[in-house]
Amino acid sequence: MNIDVIFSANEVTKDRVEGKIVVVIDVLRATSVMLTAMNNGAVEIRPFKEINKLISYTKDLKGILRCGERNGTKIVGFDLGNSPLEYKSEIVHGKIICMTTSNGTNALVNSSYGKKIFIGSFFNLDLLCKKINEIGEDLVIVCAGTNGEFSLDDSLCAGEIVKRLEYRTLSDSARAMYMIASIPGTLKDKLKETKHYNFLKELGEVKDLENCFSVDSQNIILEYRDGIIKKYEE
């Protein structure tokens, strides 16, 4: 298994992901939201890169929730923002979620040429890595990053995935993430001085930060296929 890591949504190209297994990560917070929503009974999630396209698509639809953020803040007129804690079962159960975020949904849509595209965060590391080991094919981990830049929270999660995989040949970027993830310390200790962590802290999202670092708290695998995120089925 060859493993590569891409550091931002803007760096994803067809030739780097085509024919490969892809895991898309946006720890803070889009993929953590997606996992939580589906874990709490949402039917499916439809990601969009642009706000206007989402609004146009959902204009005449019922039973859907418009969700997402720009610059960390819920989009005006939308039902939910980008906090996993908002996506409670009594709100999302049985609903179709249409979602757009600053980075995570871009990373997903840009990765559409992958052979299989999984959703990753700290929430589902164990189950997801077991499945990837079982498949045993070349893997690209796509970190959403922040506005086209490297973001340590996503990359640290990528390193944790690399650590748990077997029979691997690593690109330099994957090896670097493995080394970062192998440094002793808690996730909070490693990330508390980072730009995105402190941006969310300034927005008052401390509970989100604590929640998003809950390793292996969910027993779920999601796949993005044909423009829709659903629970993975063999």
C-alpha cells in the first residue's frame, strides 16, 4: 500500500487521486460534523462548494437542512452551522443535509476522481483504518487545510491514520505526518498553539474543540460517491 498526504483542498488534482482510495479530513470541523450527523440519523449529506449552488439546488426541496459556514460562522438563513454539537438526533434524524463549508466540502468535491472516498476525523480512526487495511490498495489522505494553507489539526489526524496502517510505503509527506503524530503528548497539547485552534477558540467554540478531539468515539464509516455521502456499504 502506497500512502500519500495532500495538505489542502486546493492541492487536490485528478492525477493524485484517480484510481486510489481517498480519505478526506477536515477535523475542525466539517468531517467531524458529517460523521456526527450521520451517526445521529441523517439520511445522507450532499456537499457543495458554493453557497449559491446549494441554495438553488434546495429551493423547492422538502425534508432537507441547509447547513454550513463561512469564516467559521453559520451562513445567514441556514438551519445549522459547522458545529458537531448542533447536529443532535432530534434535529437531523431522517433529514437530508445539504452542506457547504470554507474548506471541507471543497476537499470532498475536488477528490471526486478517487476510486473510493471515505470521510475521516479523530472520531472514527480505528474502524476506518481497519477497513483501509482490509482493502489494501493505494491511499491518498486529503487534508482540507485552511483557506488553501497547511493546517496541523488535519495533518495530525492524517499522521494518526498512517500510524495505524499496515504494509505501507510512504511518500515524504506521509512520512512527515507519521513523525508528527508519533511525538508524545495529547491532541490538545499538540494543537493548542495552532492558528485554526485559536481562531475557533476566539469564536467561543471551546466545546467544539474538546468534542472534535474525541478519538474513536464513533463506530461509523461514511463514503462519498456520486455527489452524496452515505454510510459505507460493502
